[in-house]
Amino acid sequence: MKEISCKLLVIGAGPGGYACAIRAGQLGIDTVIVEAAKPGGTCLTIGCIPSKALIHAAEVFDATRQMAGGRNAMGIRVDQPSIDLAGTMTWKDGIVGRLTSGVSGLLQKARVKIVSGRARFSDGKTVEVETETGQQIVRAETVVIATGSDPVELPALPFGGPVISSTEALSLRQVPNRLIVVGGGYIGLELGTAFAKLGSEVTVVEATAQILPIYDADLIKPVTRRLTERGIRLFTNTKAIGLSEKGDALVVEGPDRRQELPADHILVAVGRRPRSVGSGLEDLDLDRSGPYLRIDDRCRTSMRGVYAIGDVTGEPMLAHRAIAQGEMVAEIVAGKKRAWDKRSIPSICFTDPEIVSAGLSPAEARAQGYEVKVGQFPFTANGRAMTMQDEDGFVRIVARADTNLVLGLQAVGSGVSELSAAFSLAIEMGARLEDIAGTIHVHPTRSEALQEAALKAMGHALHI
């Protein structure tokens, strides 16, 4: 049995874990990272990157189909296209391979020791790792828990057979004829929309009254309209009861009746849970907030010298949040003064159209006692949106009425995910409406809608 000691031990090489380890290595900290699978975690290997690859392939295929159908106003005509989903998945896997290899290289460059295997805590500073060459003991002065999360499994719909999670959905080799998505959150709608563009007949079953419940109704309207236009059936206020007797349909119960919805695959996307079972975390005396590890503004747990970052600490379960936390913790371990500021963690839904939000919505700002100014500019008045044949959506800005300090920014529309950095930067730097209105925005771009929204909030928009 081998034993090694280090100053910093990171459990999990997802975005938060590998970012923490790389930064710690750059700062000269003797660091070990333990990972059972490939570096990159859920995001790089079975989540964010693979899903965005599939979404892009679906968009290209759908656009080509529309050209073949003679519905393209630009006059482009092509022969009827087909999709080889197995080939698409091979292309996707190639991207994943490049990125995971890149993470391994960055860890090595930072002189981080990588231990491949599954870690189990013996105590707050010691883990046992089952590796291919036998058991290894790692002892550390400081530990960072970055074990991530797993898809939630419904008791009535355990994974297996026709019931799949997002992981299996991103590895399908053929486009299903009929796909039911249980859960109208961002994961379910992103994948459901992609498969609809690839040719699947898609049905979404959501237990609450609204899809995408984390966003307000104005942001959701263009998405709902596009889903309906695409032929995706939406069942809200509807619960998934289980499989039919033959196993070829989903039994659902809505406000009026119970019915069976035929399906080839049933994608369950009702959320994620912290990955902690089997790691010994349950035996450590760590304070929790529900199922998640409780942390303070420095990501410290209730045990001295033990930090936690990313999904295992709860919402929002976003890779960029985990990366920011990981980088901060590494600097704290190195002796730097840092604290977690979560005022602007942008969130994006890669639906069609996309949604991006940073900071406070108008309702959230008012609930916190602010009197606000709200400026909203539609893409129907944006030249670049017109040239791209996609004018759905708008940009919205929320600011304090007394000082014009920007409190929040939201947008819905094609490609608006690329506005997220500008949104977050404005809030991070304490921008006021005058700052955004006075910044020259390139014409013609969708970003002009941000400037126009600020001008609208000030009472003198130029182009509407």
C-alpha cells in the first residue's frame, strides 16, 4: 500500500477541481488531484460540451432541411439532407477527447500529481484511493471536495431500458422516432429541442405550471412559441407516473385525466443531486444544507481545513461558478485574501432561442426593496437580427431608479449567450446606465440592443 502526503488534496477533476488544482500548482502549492474518470468531469465529458456539440449539429441539420424544403427566403436550395447520428457522436467524442487531454496537460504543466481512482475518506484529511495498481493512501493538510453531481432518478422511472438520463441521451447512435422528456428545465429543453431538430417527435412533460421555472414569463414566451411552432408537445401541470405495462409508453397524469404517451426513449431530466454516496463523505461531520455541503463565503465547510466547491454545494450548478470557486480557494490556501461574491453568476439556457440572465430580474430587484428603471429593446428593431432571419426576443436592463446602477441584465434571442460576458462585466464593475449607453457598440451587431436598452431605461432610445 503506497502513501503520499501533500499540502492540498483535490477530490474530483471537474471544472472546479481541475481549476483549483491548476491554480494551486501555479502558486507553488504541492497538490494532488484524485479522479475516477477522465479529467473534465460531467461538463467536459458528458454534459456541457457534448450537449452544445449536439445542439450545434442539430441546428446545422435543421437549417439544411429547411433549405431543402424550399422555405429559405435567401434563395438557397439544397438536396434533401440526412443525419448519421453515430457519425455526429464520433465527432462530439473527438472534441471531448481534445479537451480532456488538454486538461491533463495543464495539470501536468502546473506540476499537479494526478491519482486515477475512486477516493474514499478515512477522515477529514486522509483518503484511500482504489487505483489500477492497488490501494493508495493520500494525506493532506487541506482538502477540497469537488465531487460534482449525478442526474436525479425518479423512483417510478429508474434508469434502464427505454428510460435514460442526459448521459445516455448524449451517446445515442440513432435518432429516436418518439422521445419524451420528463422535466421542463434547461437540460430537458436543450436536449429535447436538439432531437426535435434532428427529426424526433418530442413531447415534454413538466410537473409545474411553467417550463424553465427559474426564468420569468417574459423570457420564456419566445421559447414556448418556438417549441410550439416546431411541433414539440408541452404538458404542464402533468406528473410522470411510470411505464405502461408493455414498457413502450409513459403513463402521465394531468389536471383532467391519466393517459399513455408512446415513446422509444424517455429522457428523465428533473435535476441533479450531489455525488457523495460511497465516498465516505456521509461519515464526516460536515454541516449540510439539505443534501448539499454547507459552505461560507470562502467555500469553507464546518470542518477546519476542508473546503467544498461546485455542484456538491448546491445551486446554481454551473461549471463557471465551480471554476471561479476553485480558483478562489487555491488562492486562499496560498495565503491570499479572497471572498466569494455571487452577485453576478450569469446563467444561460441554450434553447431556441437562447436565454441569458445575470444579476436581478425586475421582480427580484423590487422584492429586495429597490425602485427600478427597466429598459427593454426588441430584436425586431435590430438590423443584425433581421439579416440573420431571427428577430425573436429582446435585451432587458434593470437599474436602480435613484442612481442608475445596473442591478441585472437579461436577454432572449438567437446567439444571446455571447452577451453573457458583457452582462456580467457590467454588474461586476458597478456600471450605471450612462456607462453602457455611452459605450460605442459596433453596428450592425446584436450587442447594440444592450446599448439601446440602457438608452430606453433613461428615456431616450434612438431606434424604437
